[in-house]
Amino acid sequence: MSASGAGPGGSGAPAGPGAAAGLAAYRPELRPRVLLSDPLLDGAATVHLIKDTGSGNSFKVGPKEHFLIARMDGRRSLAEIGEEYAGEYGRRLGDAHWQQILTMLGTKGLLAGTPAQPAPVTPPEPRTLLRGTLPLVADADATTARLHRIFGFLLTPWAMGPLLVLLVAMEALVIAHSGELLIAVRELFTNPVLLTGTAILLWVSTALHELAHGVVARHYGGRVAEIGLRWRLPAVIMYCTVDNYLYLGNRWPRIATAVAGAVMNLLFLLPFCALWIFAPLDDATHEAISALLLLGSVQAFAMLVPLPPLDGYKIASQLAGATGLAASTGPYLRLALRRSPEAAAYPRRARIAYPAYALGTVLVLAALVAAAVAGVHHLLTA
């Protein structure tokens, strides 16, 4: 029986007289638009995320359910999937279990041959003078695809390798001249014209930051749902929503997508760094570019702080292989500090990932505070 032969029950499985006899031969198939994630930590549990990109609906399942669902490709029969399941978990599923799973998938519209589920209706955010969002393009995915065709060559190793070397060299210069650059930042705030120009350049850098997320996600097969402006006055920023970020291949494409914004911020500074080093500039312009280099570098690295909703948090979550990393870390640490038996019940991966995230975050924040204190001290004594 093909997967398109949905039974009258709407689950996509055989129904009616003789259903049990035909169940073993049934070959269920997921719709092509259904995405499955890698295993992710969720508190003490391990889960997989499933998303129907047609409707936008998503939900969590456990490893056993994922084992079955991932094999519903229209080629394997339930009998064959059941044999694999028995070999992996040491037990066989009865007809009632299969009917329950298939009914759930069919009800959610995830099986080929079942009615598609409508996309959830999300009322648009009220747009006021103080806050709101405004999409800028009609087809964000097509826009990102065009940008990828133009700039995608930069993502190849032969192009990205030299660029990363230049970025490391630039940041070494910024650190070596940090005292001079701090004074330039102080002076910048006394010149309204140059301050405005620098602020505009930093805003352009944030816009490119967002587009970089979309282009890199597109490079790895992602889909960009929306590009637009979001304002919470006085802040107005650009945003780029990657619809299937959590389902991009393995963790490394997702990390590359998350880090792309900060890399773009630094790439934006490269031409200004070249001017700062090689061009004969007047004092005011030299100081303005000096300030831009420091502020732009701070802007880039601030996005890598591992706190939600920053890019650094997304990177940390992917390294840990966790969903809700920050929310799961607190409860685990409280249990561990009390030496609760519940902490020992967490999987080994969680017992490593949650303390490592907490320690890493504390170290990063301590380094930022130390850098800020050192900067203030330098300005006060300069």
C-alpha cells in the first residue's frame, strides 16, 4: 500500500475491516516539507524537534518516536521499521502503538496523503509610533537567494580563509592601540557631526549583520522568512528571520549562521582599517575612524556574549546540543549544588553542558567587566 492511500480515519494508515492485517505492509511517508532536528537536550530529557514548514507548526518528540518517524520515507513498511526498532530498543510495537503514532502524525498533517494543516493565524503586532515591525521585501527568501548568488563565493575556504586572517590582524591592531582608540571615542562625543556619521555607519553594520545571517543560512539550505525593520524607540534595527535555523544539516552550519553576523560586522571595518593605516587623513577624520574601529569591534564581540537572545547564546546552544540552554542550566545547578539524586539522573551530556555553559558565561562577563573597568581607568588617567 502506498503512503498516499489514506484511510477513512484520516491518519494515513489503513482503516476498517482487515486494517490490522494490512498495517504491517503499510509504507508511511512524511511530507517533503517536514523537518526533523538533531537530538537536543531539554532539561533532563533528550528530544527532537519536528516542524511542518508548510503550516509552521512544530513540536517535540522523544528519541524512540524520532527513530520511527525518521524512517517513514515511503520505502520502508511498518514491518521493516518495526524490525529496526526491535533491534535498537529490544521490543516490538503492537498494532495499537502503530495506530496511535500514525493517527497523531496524520492529525497533524505530517503524512503524505493526509489533509494539510492550516498555518496558525498569528495576529500582526500592533504598529505604533513607539514600537512595531515593517517587512521591507515581498519575498525575503528570493532576496536572500539573489544576495547569495552575488556574494556566496566569499563563503568558500579560499576566500574566507584570507579574510579571517585579515580580521585577526585588524583586531590585534585594535587591541595594541586600544588606549589611543579609547581617547578617540571620548573625543568623538564632543563632535556632533562626526558622532552622527559614525552612528550611521554602525547602523549600516547592524543591517549587514542581519543580512549575513540570511545569506549564510541560505548557503546551507536555510529559508529566510522575513527581512524588515523593528523599532522600539529610540532604537530602530533591521532583522532577518531564518525560518528553519534549527534544522540546518548538523550543528556546524547552524554555528556558521549564528557567527556570520559578527564576522560581517568585522568585515565592514576592514576598509576603514586600511584607510586608518595607509591613507593621509586629517586629525578629525583619523580620530573618527579610530573610534569607529573600536566601537565596531565592541559591537561585533558584544553579539557573541552567550546570553539570550544574542548570537553567542545560539552558538553556545549548538555547542551544547540543547534547546532552552539557559532555562535548563539554572534548575540543574540548583539540584547539583544540593547534591540532589535528581541531578545524577540527568544524562552525562547534560551534566557536562550545563555547568560548562554557566562557567563560560561567568568568565565572559567577568572579562567584559574587567575590560570596561580598565577602559574607564585609562580615560580617567589619560
